[in-house]
Amino acid sequence: MLTRIALVAAALLVAAGAAHGGAGGIDDEAKPAAARDANPYTGDAAAIAAGKDLWRDTGCYSCHGGLAEGGVGPDLTDDTWVYKPTDKMLFKTISKGRAGTNMVGWSADLEPDEIWQVIAYIRSLYLGNPKKIIW
Ligand code: HEC
């Protein structure tokens, strides 16, 4: 029952977000970190540095490589993605993981704000075509 209530609440949040124009809406800054559609830290040097530490301390590097160049887990610096690389998709993947793969969810280890910092670090390592940046 609680799960059902949470799901309904989540659906309402998404609907509210859509009503405000969806991804990157101007209300994003006012939302709690987990409910944001776009990363508030993209390009922010301090957040990137914090994300780099979290990348190391949490162990992301062990599968994705120190510079996210790939290993057991996919390269996160190029234009090959499993899903469209929106901020929202990265947040969900890092928070909840991917069922059936060894990408587990990290929501017990990382606060929503920290997940955004890790994403800022990942974005700072991007080596793909600048025209394909959708974040
Ligand atoms: C045990 C190995 C492992 C660890 C540790 C790990 N990942 Fe992953 N990760 C994977 C695998 C495997 C996939 C591909 C999942 C799939 O095929 O959908 C993945 C997918 C991803 C994706 C989505 C890539 C895409 O193309 O859609 C992101 C983003 C990501 N990981 C970030 C992280 C971050 C951040 C951490 C640390 C908090 C982390 N991963 C830790 C194995 C790992």
C-alpha cells in the first residue's frame, strides 16, 4: 500500500513537472534534488571535483574506468549509450540500477545531490561530438 502511495506521488510529481514544461523547466531549482529533470551542477567546477571523489570512493571506476573510459561497464565518455543520455536517465540509472545487469542502484550510498555531482563529473569527461550534447 505504501508503495502504491509512493508511486501515485511520483506520478503526480512527474505530471506537475510536465505541466511546467518538462525537462529543464525554470522551476527545477526549486524542486527537491531527486525530482529535478536537469542537473543543477553541469559545468560547476566544485561539483565536478566532488563527483570525482565520489566516483572513486563509491567504486564506479572499478567497472567504468577511472576516466569513465569503460571496462566491465560501458564507456560513458562517447556517443554510444544504452538509452538516450538525458540527465534524468543517468540519475535514474545511478539511483535505481539496471535490472538484470551488474549495474546496481546506489541510492543507499549516494544522496540525490551526490548523484548529480557524479553526473557532473561524468559530463566533464565527455569526448563525443559536441553537437550531440543534450544536457
Ligand atoms: C559492478 C560493475 C559496475 C559498477 C560498480 C558501476 N556500474 Fe554503471 N554500469 C555497469 C553496467 C554493466 C552497465 C550497463 C547496463 C546495461 O546494459 O543496461 C552500467 C551502466 C551505467 C550507466 C548507463 C550507461 C548507458 O549507456 O545507458 C551509467 C550512467 C552508469 N552505469 C554510471 C555508474 C556510476 C555513476 C557508478 C558508481 C556510482 C557505476 N555506474 C557503478 C556496471 C557497473
